[in-house]
Amino acid sequence: MNICYIAQTAVPGKTAESIYVMQMCQAYSSLGHHVTLMVPKQPETIDLQDEDIFAFYGLRHRFTIRKIRLPHWCPDIFSYGMWMPLTILPNRPDLVHSRCLAPAWGVANLFRLPTILEIHNAPSSNAWPQKLFARLMASQNLRALVVITQALANHVKPILPPHTRLLVAPDGIDAEQLCRPDSLAAARAELGLSHEKRRIVVYTGHLYRGRGIELIIELAQYMSDHLFLIVGGRESDIEYYRQQTGQLDNLLLVGFKPPSQVFTYLQAADALLMPHGHRVENSGGRDMAAFTSPMKMFEYMAAGRPILASTLPVLQEVLHDGVNALLQPYDEPSQWTAALRRLQQDNKLAKALGNQARLDVQQYTWDKRVERILEQSGF
């Protein structure tokens, strides 16, 4: 099929959405489809110099990337809802998969192309987005509404027409990660950590509000025999936390690393942290706590290292305490300390948790996700 994927993220970019979009396009491409990713043209946030954009993301399958210059004289909701669909028309795709409401509405309702809308948070309560959402859901050209968690499905189901196909498809992992040799020593050697005697605990991702960075700092203060690595974040956030933690010699803010390198940090760890709070913000500042399906959760699972995560209900759709992770309340630092000590003292438990997580995540590859979406959308 000729598939057009629409997103609003910067490519290349540092956000989880940017990585997610590229992985989804690779998955469609790996199944033999001709894929065109369409994103708005934005100022470059990453200078790749001579590096290939696909190598930056660690991708093996290529696809077309089109950066569309949107008119500045028109409000976003109209320019995105009309201009992006107009640029699609000459190619007449067999399917449009959109992460954005406005172009999905334009493609399905105005140009009558088969459309999939994917949302990762509750629909906006503002008047215009509400109207567009309702009209798109009523369209016969909408093949499916894809959500990332059962919690989000339960939230939107009451406002959907009876005929709407509602699909739950959690985020995923690149199957190639499951094929990489599982060597802690090799990963540490690659990162220059071969001589590190302390246990290594890793967090990857952004440092937005609600991601638990303050908790990690508190753990580092209590546990001098552990080295805490925080991989990721915007420069402004990294500088802020460096000023807060300058006196700690067992906490290292590594900074942003290309997606192709992050998995090595996970494999170098003795334990992986995901201390989401009661409010979890995304790059746009919206609260994701009730509906989030973090990509890092699946990457952690693929690494085969024990995961310590918060008891956020939505995470428990995938993580199960004592089975493939250890879960603690976000606001109980002593329980996080105890969990890390437990893993330190019980290597058998640590291995069992990591192995089970790695086994469980095999059903969550990007390729399998795309296959399920296409099958359940009637393609």
C-alpha cells in the first residue's frame, strides 16, 4: 500500500514523539509498504552534519520524509487541517495514518481518503477541536481510532459513535533490540564504565515535571554505593539539575544521546528507574499520567534489566509487581531505597525480573503493532 503518515513533531528531534513517529514509519516500511512521513518544516533542533537521519534514529528501513512549509497567515488548526491534506492529494495514498486531529479530519471528511487517527491523550475540551473530533468520528472514511492504553480507551469510548473501531495498541520496541547480545560488560566497556565498582542505576528520557528526577536525586543522596545515570533532557533542564546536584559524585547527568545509543546505557545498568509521579507532563506541558504508555518502559523491558517503577495505575497494564518489575509509590523514597537494596542482595530476583520483562515485551514490537492496526482496521 501507499501509506502517508502525518505528525507534528520535529524530525530530527529529541522528543519521544519524534522517535515514535520514525519507528512507526519504519515498521510500515518493513512490512513492504511505500511510506511517506509528512511533518511541518521547522527550525532544525539537531545538527546531524554528515550523519544520516536514519542512522541517527538507529533505523534499518528507509522511507520518504517530506517537510511541509505551512502558511503563516492562517491559524494552525486551519492550515494543518487543510494545507497538509492538500499536499497529500497528488499521491492519493491508500491509507493516511495521522497523529494530529486537524489533518485527519481534512483527509477523511473533505477528501474522503481512508484514515486512521491515533491519540495519546484525552481529546481537547476546546470547542473547535471537539467539533472536529466529533465530525471525524462520524466519518465513514475513518477506519479506526487508535489509543495507547486501555485507560484511554475507557475514557473516550462513551463519546464515540457505535460504529467507531477503537483499537488499543501500546507503544513498542524495535525487534532488533531483542537480537542484540545481552552483555553488561560489553555495554560498560563501550561507555567507558568498565572500571566502575558501584552498582549502576539508569534513567532515560526527558526531565519534564513528573518524571521523578527529584526522587532520583534523593536516592543518590541516600545510596553512595550506587551510581545514578540520567540520560536525556533539554539543555536548560540539564543545567538546572546540575546546579542542584553539583555536590553529588554518584549522580551523572549524561545529557541527550541519539536514540541509536540509548539502548547501550540500558544494557550497562544493574537496575532501571521509571519513577513517574501523579502528574506526568509531555513536551507540550500536558498531563499524561492517566493515559501514558512510555516508550522507555518497553525499551527497559527489552534490555532485560530489573525495572523499578511507580504504582501509577496505567503502567500496571504492562508492569506487574514481583513478576516483571518492582513497583513502589512515587512519594515513598524509603520504599525505592529498599527495592534497590533488595535487588542488590538478591541477584536471582533481579535476573528473574529482567528475564520476564524481556519475555513479555516480545509481543510489543513495532512491526507487530502495525500488523495489528492494519488487520483490525480492515486492511
